[in-house]
Amino acid sequence: MVSFECDYIAGAHPAILRSLIETNYEPLPGYGMDHYTESAKAKIRKACGLETADVEFITGGTQTNAVVISTMLHDWEGVIAASSGHVNVHESGAIEYTGHKVLSIPEKNGKIDPEDLRNYLVRFYSDATHEHMVFPGMVYISHPTEPGTLYSKRELEELSGICHEYNIPLYLDGARLGYGLMSKDTDVTLEDIARLTDVFYIGGTKVGALLGEAVVFTKNNKPAHFMNSVKKRGALLAKGRVLGIQFDTLFTDDLYFRISKHAMDMAGKLKEIIISKGWEFYIDSPTNQQLILMNEEQMAELGKYVTFDRWGVYDEERTIVRLATSWSTSDDDLQVLRDAPL
Amino acid sequence: MVSFECDYIAGAHPAILRSLIETNYEPLPGYGMDHYTESAKAKIRKACGLETADVEFITGGTQTNAVVISTMLHDWEGVIAASSGHVNVHESGAIEYTGHKVLSIPEKNGKIDPEDLRNYLVRFYSDATHEHMVFPGMVYISHPTEPGTLYSKRELEELSGICHEYNIPLYLDGARLGYGLMSKDTDVTLEDIARLTDVFYIGGTKVGALLGEAVVFTKNNKPAHFMNSVKKRGALLAKGRVLGIQFDTLFTDDLYFRISKHAMDMAGKLKEIIISKGWEFYIDSPTNQQLILMNEEQMAELGKYVTFDRWGVYDEERTIVRLATSWSTSDDDLQVLRDAPL
Amino acid sequence: MVSFECDYIAGAHPAILRSLIETNYEPLPGYGMDHYTESAKAKIRKACGLETADVEFITGGTQTNAVVISTMLHDWEGVIAASSGHVNVHESGAIEYTGHKVLSIPEKNGKIDPEDLRNYLVRFYSDATHEHMVFPGMVYISHPTEPGTLYSKRELEELSGICHEYNIPLYLDGARLGYGLMSKDTDVTLEDIARLTDVFYIGGTKVGALLGEAVVFTKNNKPAHFMNSVKKRGALLAKGRVLGIQFDTLFTDDLYFRISKHAMDMAGKLKEIIISKGWEFYIDSPTNQQLILMNEEQMAELGKYVTFDRWGVYDEERTIVRLATSWSTSDDDLQVLRDAPL
Amino acid sequence: MVSFECDYIAGAHPAILRSLIETNYEPLPGYGMDHYTESAKAKIRKACGLETADVEFITGGTQTNAVVISTMLHDWEGVIAASSGHVNVHESGAIEYTGHKVLSIPEKNGKIDPEDLRNYLVRFYSDATHEHMVFPGMVYISHPTEPGTLYSKRELEELSGICHEYNIPLYLDGARLGYGLMSKDTDVTLEDIARLTDVFYIGGTKVGALLGEAVVFTKNNKPAHFMNSVKKRGALLAKGRVLGIQFDTLFTDDLYFRISKHAMDMAGKLKEIIISKGWEFYIDSPTNQQLILMNEEQMAELGKYVTFDRWGVYDEERTIVRLATSWSTSDDDLQVLRDAPL
């Protein structure tokens, strides 16, 4: 069955598997001390246009969010997120497990509105009882967001400015960063993100790797003894090579960008199919995830041809359905959907 | 200066001090194993009309909330609270510190609307991804609520019914319970609360004690090895007598109810003064806390005569001002306010 | 029944009760913002000979240890303690509950031998895998120790020197500090402790207060936003006055030292009684707790006259029995023990 | 350079890479819901001779220990481990990070002596103050142990019996389980382990996989909502297939046992080389890790021919050196060591 369920239904990009095979018998030190990991870090720093960045690799997105947020927050602080943010909704309380509150702000198309952020901070510091409250100690945004939207460069600049003004880091969750960067509807580059955020991660799991995310600390702000904190959270991989080799491959010859671009081309075609079918969009997404509304009958019919994801409840009759492309989506896959008699 | 700042500006009711003096030289075992503590528990069980209740004493409200919630939740669960709930706003993240999320529902006059609760639960279990989310494992309500409102018996029955249906405990934070029970606008008794909730606490700190709250587990549901969990959270008092003697006194000859009744009589008069002055209410409170709106100028003037609390920001010009009565408020205190030329 | 069970079997020193009564109706701000708390802090600073010290009050010993240790350690650090240290044995895992390991060193008479400490640190940093281990981030000692022994000034200087060398704080748990300072077998003063430690606490609960401990940060090292962290751990008392007034009284006219001196005089006489009875000491204690060995028969007999504490198992036949004096021990109490026909 | 540094210096067994390639384009659901994962579970259940076992896959050893221990312990419990146990020494405090204490027992050749375990438990429950202590709620053993030793079937039966008597689970950390099972000096089979423990894990990372460990709950005792707890700890892999496919391959045609057997054959030859060289053993290890003592000069010389691990400090002159074999060790590798002119 052709699958549009999500962007992690396949294994890894074949170039990655090739690299794993080619390096397989080379004895390498553990815990990320190998030269492939070093090479991957250097390539990522270069791609970010930031030679001073600190790059670290972690196995998955929730793990990364928990590690980054809990090592960067002070004891008395929490992290601000959109109410729809992954850390607020879909991580089974992983942030709270580290002892920190997620301070939610009503989402707007999956994003934090800079005006809302400023109001939150102004109000917090004008509250006489804020010494009994959780201090806002970081701002978390996802880009692309959970429903697939993107921040504009202007919005990122505003968020970054506010964070700078209040002296708290801006953290960008880039689980699907490649798809965001290769969208034709974005004015944001990787260099912009490295410049405007204090820390972010470049998602691998959803962009062609077997697993792995690359955290980039952009302001000489990697937490002290970071490896210890990673280990303490059970997130240190013995065979760090598994992450290093994959990211080294992804950042060789722009592979990360090329496969993201492919996925976005496929997403453009997917969008055309959706429009031609007359299906209703839930939200206007410029990235690889397209969210549409369907009732049970429609989903039953669609399910005969392709797999998809029930993304959420919309109303009593309709469900939000996710159709996603990825590096592995082919024109043949799209043709199946196009030909489906719905 | 006469103080209407809050209900914990004075020491303890004189009867409590007398008891502490009279028992002072009696050697008693520590950690709540003394006979005064036993006596206090028996009296509270009786007042609740529930001979099978388990009663435990803890020093303060936030401590109590953290202990009760974290020992009753399962690992995968969080606690539902109104967005304005004390655990969600004013405990510096004490619940999250125990590794659990506070799942907030928009407040209505400081309360959780039973309909909103039901919708939350229905929606949660219909969400295909709820295995990646925090399970609702308890419902937290405060009574009186933070802004001083009260649940009706009907509302408590509805909340209790929903919790029962979903098999999750209903927990009532009674930091100011006495004032709620003695309100002339309530149809809820202590027996009702013992019957309708799974666990609740009877506030001492704000109702005449030096410190201390009495937790009541109503359904043979005291967590196993509770004393150990209390100790682990740093909440076990060596001289448990300090709590036992105070609650033994508070529940002798209805002292707890009598002093709460006094505070409510004073609150009634306070309300009349507010009306006569033409001050604007922020919310209609049937309990001992009256919230009104004032601008800076008004507050400066008021501050010449009495102390009050800046409860929160209302808008750019006005602040929500709290005036509270307690067991120690006197007619003379009220007269000062009445005479204030505002 | 006369009680030698422990040093917290009575209420509070009468002067403290008097202070609570005299101040009872004075309206005071909450959370330790009142002038008695300020006064108590000033008096403690003076008694410590350290005008720059930061003083904070917390309700009990385990709470204090958990707050101090968890706010002063970095994420990657644990606290070194003697294997017999209170934090390692008798706090139900309160330190681990904050996410930090207690790194235990074999005790010698309840103490950490400076040589053992140095060896531990040398060995840790020479271990190639120490990046996978918990870094020693603080040294915890109790003075008097759990079995009642004391560090000499020389030992404290050595411990302090090693901590300074490794740039980690030395923390002294003074739950029974008064009794240690007033021992005739000590050369350590309160000023010495303030000078040689980085943080310590002056115990109130076991030295005449109803409850309460005074934490002293000696090196301008009070953790940032400390009140928030205290609140987050459920340790912030609404009526902070309860702690402030007690310590203000204890540090007026040397009351703390006078009542400790009294307890030590009583301990001297207790020791004489033990010797005259021919009971075997478990350890040679220069403080208010005397530990002796008794079999079941002896304990049954002793229990007819006084209460005592079963401090621990010694061997298959004998138990370690604790007899303790305190501010409330009287000559009459001792006479009962002296007259007991054992 | 030929490497004897550890058993995780190479990538994965080629059969595993082959499986990853062959399945790469197959769309599979995430989070371990795929049929390879199901198949792997079935094969492991069969290899354990326990059709009712629950099998779950987690990325690494420390992660696994933290997840298993923290989800199986009650709030008031800690885990007993040998003082040399991985959870006590080399996990950066990952267990304490979950809020639980590691209760250490002096190790004997890396193992817990059943007699010591019994004494610990007897003593704990005879201690009058055990309500202020951390309850022993699980026993953790590693097999092979950290220095490479093995429990005999008799010892496992004794430990299991004691755990059963005290109603606490026995947990076996099998990071290197294959090497233990294929040792010629063991009488313990996988079925024995499944029968005698309550939960254990079969290590993949150190036995041929890229990453991954298989947890086996043997007594219908998988914690409720386990997936949620795994997610909450950041340990849920989006592409669960990566673990499922690897273990499916490892448990097809006894691959896991065959490659472990190979490593043990190589270890036998390694041991002969060590003896022939006259190097001193630190401990007599029947498994794939051989620990020997060398001074700096010897290590400098050895380092010219092969890589090795500085396992620990032995005394002022000598270091404990680890030489390990694995599935990837070849006769050629051994020849290099044999030929080294030391």
C-alpha cells in the first residue's frame, strides 16, 4: 500500500545506508568521539555559516527537546510554547518529567504571535506575585510547526528581538527543518535560523535518517558538561558513529537540502491533487504535510488506496487527515492518489 | 495599620496558642504519632461524617498539593485544573517539579465548568495520538476558588459523576474551606465534600492556624507508604504535634466553623462598605475575599488607611485589589475602612 | 513518663511561645517579608560574625537539605556524604527525589575523614570514564554527626581546604548545632563554621523551636531566585513570621546558646549516670545524644522508668539505645533515671 | 589500528545491515507498531521459552535501566545494586534523575553475594526507623557483570528466591548477555534467566546491533501504559523499525548466539595470549572482556600495536586495562596482538 501517513514511514535515504556499510568495520571510539561525528559537526557549522557553533547529536525529537530545554533552563524557569507545540501536547509530559513547566500561549496557525509573546512577558513582570510563578526562561517554537506552517523571517526577527530584550534563549525545533527551508513559500534560510535563534535542531529522523537530530548551539552557549547531562537523561548513544555517519552523509553535497527539495516538489503536486479532488484544507500549509478534512465515509474510501494519518478530531463529523510527502515519495505514489476515484 | 491584605496576616487563633502552651511540656513521639494528632484525626473524621476517612497533616498548601497530586497520579498521568487554579499559576511549578503536567482547562469565574471537563475527556480519548499525550489522571478544583467563588452542590455532583465515570479522583483544594462552608450563599456542607470528592484538604494556615493543612482521603485511597512519600518530599514535620494540636483545637467545639462564620460575617459587612463606596467589583465573591478594581490614584489613597493586596493586573489603568477578612478581622477594622474618606 | 527518647519530644522553649503570643495580632506580610524575620536574620549574621551572610528560614531538616543541595548542585553533580549521613540514610531518598545522587564515603565515627575525601576526589578525576559518572559537586557533613560526634577545628579546616581546592562548596547540617557548639569537648565556634563552610544551617526544631531551621549562605552564594526554588519545592511558609519570630527569640540574649548549654550540662550528668550504671557505650559522644548497647531484657526494664529510642540494630542480641537531653531536660528527669534500679 | 578497546567499536553485523537495506523502502507504521518488531518479539519469546513474556525495544543500556527501574519501582522504593554496578557508577546518575536511590551493597567480583542481599533485607526490616529510609524495591544485577564475571545458576536461584520471598523483582542487565550465555564456563541458559528474573534485557548494542536493547518482562508484569512512560522519558523511537528489524535478524537462525559464540572463541584465544605474555590478570573473567594490570610504560608499548581501554585505576603505578573481543574480532586481529613484541 502506498503510504502518505507521515514522513517517517521508510527507512533511510540509500546514501546513508551506503555510508553505514562502507564504514562498518572501521573501529571507532564510542560516544560521539569518532572522526565522522567531528566531520559532520564541521559540515553543519559550515552550512549554518557559523564556525563557532557547537553541534551535538541526539537520537530523537522528544529526547532532544527534553535535553535541550532542561539543561538550558534555570531551576525557577519554564519554557514558553504555543498551545499546539509538540512539547505541550505530544511528548507525554517529557518536559514536565524534567521538572519544568511548559507555559502555553494560544497558538495562531501553529505559531506564536510575537505580539502575544511580548504581552505575556510584560504581563508576567508586572504581576506582583510573579515570585510565586514560573519564570519564562526560554521560548520554544517549531519550524515547520506541527500543522506545517512556517514563520517568516520578519516574525523570527521579532521573536528573536523580544527574547534578546528579555535575555532568554529562543529555541527552534526543526524536526522537519529541511522541508521548511526548501519550501518555495519561505524567506528563511539556515543561516537566518543560526543567526536568529540561540539553539535549534536539524531533524534527521523525518528527513532521511534512520534516527537522529543535530542540535546547534549558536551563541557559545552549550551547557557545561553537556555530555554528562545527556548521559544522565539516558540519551547518550554508545555507538555515536550511527548518528555521526548519517549526518556526515546528509551534509555532504547538500544531500539534506536536495532530498528536502524533492519532498517539497512532491508536496506541490500533492497539493494540486487535493485541489483537483475538491477536498477541503484544514490549514494552508507551505510544507510537506497537508492537512485536509474528511468524514468517516471519505476516509474509508481513501483508505482503500493509500495510508494516511488521523491527525486530530475536527468536529463531530469530520477528522483532520494528514497526507505527507518525504524524501522517499515518488511520482508513482502520487499517481496512485491521483487515480483514486474519490 | 489595619490590614485587609489577606487572611494570613495574623498569627493563630488564641485558643490554638493556649493549646500549644498547655501541652508544651508533655513529651510526645514525633512525626505525627502523638495522641493529639490521633484525636484531631478522629474529630475531623467525625466532622466529615466519614468514619473510614484517612486524615494526614502537612505544613502548607503548595506542599500539600504537590504531595497529594504526585502520590496519587500514575507515571503517565497529569492533573486537570482550571487555568486560574493555584497549582497552574501560583506554585512556582511545584507540580511539574514532581514530574507531572498540569492540564489546564479555561476557567469560568475561577471554576471548572463540568461541561468543559466532559468535553476535555471525550476529546482526549477520541484522539488517535493520545498514547503520546499526558493522560488526565485527576481533577483539581479549589473551593473557594482563587477569586473567591464557590461550586454549587449540583456542580460538585456533576464533576464527581464525570470523575467517577472516567475513574479518576476528584481533588478539592480547601485552603480557605471554612470560609466557603460558612458562606451564606452555599448549599455545600463538609459532609457533601467528603462524599463527593476522593481527596481534599481542610486549610488551616488561612483559617486560624499558625500553619498546617489536613488532607482527607475519603475512599480508602490513601497512597501506600504515605509517610515515606511525605518524608521523601521533605514535608514530614519532626514535631508533628505542632499540626496535631492545632487541628485538635480547631475541631473542638466547632472552633473551625465558628471562626470561619465570624470571618464571613465580617465579609458581609465588608461587601456593604464596598457597595456604599461605589467601588467596582471584579467578580461577585460569596466568600471572605473581595476583589475590586482600582486605579493607582485610588490605591494610593486607600493605602493611607488600610493595607490591601495587588491581586493582579486588570487593564492598563486598573489593578485588581483584594480585601480579605479572616478570623481576626474586627468591627473596629471595618470601621477604619468605612471611615476612610474615599 | 520521663522521656530521653530524643531532643524533639517537647514543644518549644517558653520564651518562644511568649514571643508568638506577644506578636500574635500584629498584621505582618507573608513569606518571610516581615520585620521579625529581618531582625532574626540580622541577629544570626551578627552571631556568625559575618555581616554579608544571607540567612533563610525553612521548616525542617530534610526539607532544608533537599532545598540547599538541589539548588546549589549543577545538573551533572552529586553530593558527597558519609555513608552514615542523614541525607544518605534517613531522608527517604529526598535528595535523589531532586534528581541528584548522594555519593557515599565510608564513615568514621559518623564523620568524613579528610584523607578519605581527598582520595575520593583524586581518584574521581584520574578515572578515564569520569565523564560517565556523577561529578562530586558538594560535600555534606553533619555537626554534631548522627551518632553525636564532632569535627575538630583542624578537621573542618582540612575539609574546607580540600573543598576550596576542588572548588566545591562545603555544607554543614547543623540540626543539633547548638549542642555541638556548647560541648565542652569542642574547639569549634559558630564563627569558625561561618568561616569554614560555604553554607550551613542552624537547627531550630531540635534546639527549642516548634519547627524551623536557619540556612546561612556564607560566601555571597545564595542561589538566584532562591524564594522561587523554595516555593517550587513546597517549602515556602505562608506565615513566614512563625519561623522569623522563633529565631528572633532564639538569637536574642544568647537564648540559643544558653539552652544548648543547659542541655549539655544535663548530658554531662547523663553520661555520669550511664557510667555509674556500667552500661556499655556504643560510641564516645561529646554531645547531647548518648548511644549505649542494651539487650531486650535491659530495654524492657529501662522502659519501665523512661522512654528511649531504639537507634539501630547492633548485633543479634543487642540494640543501640539512644538517650538524649535537650533544652527541656531537668534534674528531676535525670533523677528518675538515676534512681531506676538497673 | 586493530582495536580491542571495547565490544562496540564496529558498526553492525553485516546480516543486520542487509536486513535494513532489504526492508528500507517498505512503508511501516512508527513507534514499534510494525510487523518486524512483532516478529522480533515473537522470536525472542520463543528463544526465552516463555510465550507469555512481554518484549519491548529501547535504544541503549542506560536508557533501558532508567526506564525499567523507574517504571517498576514504587515512589518509596530504591533499587539494590552491587557497589560496582553500572547503574551505581557509570550512568551519570540516570537512576537518581528519575527520583530513585540506588542502594549499594559491597560487590564481590562484580556480583551481589546472595548472603549479603539477605542480610541487607533482614537488617532493613528490623530497623525501627525504616519508615524514614528508602525501601528496597528491586534488585539489579548485571550478567555478565561490569568486570566480566558471571553468576552461576545456583547463585541466580538464590537471588531469585530471596527476591521472591521479599516480593521484589529481580532485574538483570544483559548489556553483554550473549557473551555470558556462550561462555564455556556457565551453566546458565536464556531460559534460566527468563525463569529466574522478573525482568531483564538482551543487549544489542554490544552484541552486533547498531543500537538497541530488548527488554523482557517475564511475569506478566509490564508496567501499565508502558509506551507512554517510554515516551515521557524521551526513549520512544519514531522509526521503531530500526530496533525491530535488527532484533528480528539477531534472533533468526540463532544469529545472536552464533556471533556471541564467535566472540567467546576469540576471547579464549585472547586469554591464551595474555597468559603466554605473562601479563597479570586483574580478575578471572569467563567472558569477552579481559582485564589486566599494566603500568604506563607497558601501556605505551601496547598502544603501538592495538587500541585498548583504560578501565580504571588499580594503584599508584598500575592501571586496569581492558581488552575485549566481539562479534567482529578476527583471528588476524588476535595475531597482531600475539605478534606484538611485549
